[in-house]
Amino acid sequence: MPPDQLTHYRSRAARALVLLHERELRQFLPVWHRAVAGRIRLPATDDPDYASLETLLHHVLRASRGYMTWMCDRLGLPDPGIEPAPGPDVVAREAGRYLEHLLERWRISLQDVEPARLDEEHTARWGATLSIDSMLEHAVLHPVRHRFQLEELLDAQGA
């Protein structure tokens, strides 16, 4: 479904953030592929999500799924039906297919949410108190942050 067809949303704010999330995830994936092709080395860290480029991609996709399942749960909506993200051992091969599945489920899950419900605050899985609107904004910026990191590494490592 092309983005311009998301006119059925009750909340224009939710619609905008769903579309921005889609745009940012679609922009992240080619940068990730460039990082793989350029054999970018991630900085040393104890964070398991940075063990490899594959674990980083898995992290970004898994987090996107988690944001939507969390929002649907907190809003009392049905499970969005997003399959788990492909594991690091297969994520490079399955990322394109999974991304389309993920974004399809994102496009429909919040379409009937009343605008006022976006202000409801809930405790996120990591302990922060966030409104649904704030979680949507977080979901938009998550791939932006990781894309920015990879672009800096590409520049620094001459790839």
C-alpha cells in the first residue's frame, strides 16, 4: 500500500509518524548494505547489539516490531501479527522480505486509534514513562540514529 493511501487514519499524527517510521527504515537498510559492502568495523563495546553488522540490523528490525507490539498492547488493540525479526544468522538474506512484512503491519495497526489516546502514558519495557505519541517518535528516530552511526563509520573508515 503506497503511503498516500493511508488516508483512513483517525489520527493524522499517528499517520504521519507511521509514514516517517517507514521512510526512515527504508533509508536505513541501504546504508546498512553499504556498511557491509565496505566491511565497516563497529566500535568495540559490551553491547550485544553491536557484536556485528548483522546483530545491529537484527536489533533495528526487532526494536521496530517491539515498539508496535508494545503500543498495541498498551492501547488494548489486537496483536499486530508481526513475525519475529530474522535472527542475525539470516537477517542479511531476509531483511528485504521482513521489512515489507513489518511495514505492512505497521501501516494498519494504529489506523483506528482516536487522537486523544496518543497522549496516554505507559511504562516502556526499559522503564521510561512514555506516551504513545512519544513511542511513535522514538520508533522514527531509532533507525535514524543507527543510520547516522553507520554513515559516520563509513566516512571515518573510508568506505
